[in-house]
Amino acid sequence: MTTLGIIGAGHIGSQIARAALTAGYDVVIANSRGPETLSDLVAELGPKARAATAEEAGAAGDVVVVTVPLHALDKIPVAPLAGKIVLDTNNYYFERDGQIDALDQGETTTSQMLQEHLPTSKVVKAFNHIQSADITTDTAPAGTPGRRALALSSDHAEAAEFVEAFYDELGFDAVAVSPLRDSWRVERDRPAYVVRQTAAELRENLAKAHRLP
């Protein structure tokens, strides 16, 4: 069994926790306010989940999910995530995060920013273009016609392979849009962002994307 560390217990983080537990993973989840504030969530999730600090969740996870607002990226602990696969669900909302010129000009991506912050981790973009509720409801077994597809992007083959398998376990097809510098194709305001699509439709939408509005 694999332990999934989750840093960020909001809508996406809690839904990934529910899905992972259903798939047989153990979960250690953290937020910015302290583990004592997660007692209700952990009680709902059950005995294979526990609350922790961000550092503890990072250390406990064989694989770690980072799902925090972009403006909090520099608060992600570095040492506990060293050498690990790190799933990044982030999106850039300038209304929340403030204007970031390098993103506005198309010079980098949110996941590249996390990879720079975590230089020895294996960052992979995942779960950034799906509504949180759909993570546990819009799923289907492999081979089901019309099965929903999700994109992933990474500079590390091991990380990409993990997410492809993880998506399949949870009930989604996977479409790679690597390397990490190409992850902008599935970010906010692009055709593939937060729409239900099959693998073929996702590939078409990725191809239609423009770097700048």
C-alpha cells in the first residue's frame, strides 16, 4: 500500500483523499491551520486517514499532493518532499494570487514554479482541470465508452507513469502533455480547462490552446 501525503485540505485535497482511500491508499492530510482543525474531516474519512502538519504529511507520504493557493507556494516544505513524486493541482488566479508577470507573459507555468521551489522533487501537474466534486463522481472503469480523461504533465517519467496509473485507479483515462513547460495547455481559460472530455477530445482541446489570451 502507498501512503498519500496531501498538503492542502480544501475542496480538491479532500476529494483526492476520498478517492485515494477508496482505491486503498492511506492518507495523511494537512492544512495551513493545524491538524486539530481537521478532526471532522478525518472522522469522515475513516481510520486509514490522519491529520498532520504540512511537514509531517510531506514526510509520511510516499507520494505527495500539493493543493494550496499559488500565493502560498513558498510555504510548502522542501526537505520532506525531497526525491518524491509531487502532484501539483494548482492554477493561477490573479484575483486571488496577485499579478505574476512571468505567468502573464507566458514565461513559465505554475507547475514549473513549484518544481523550482522543490528542486529535488519530481513534480507532475495533475487534477487541475476538474471540478472537485467530479473527482469522486465522474468516474468509470477502464474501457468504458465516453470515460472522462484528465491531463498530466511532468519532466520526470516516473512521476508521469505514477499519475497515469493513479488516474486509472480512480476511474479516469490519462493524456500526457509533457514536459512541464507545456502544462499551460491545460491551465485556466484554455479549451481543456474544467470541461468534461474523453481522451480524444482532450487531445483536440490541448492542440487548440494558445499560450497567451
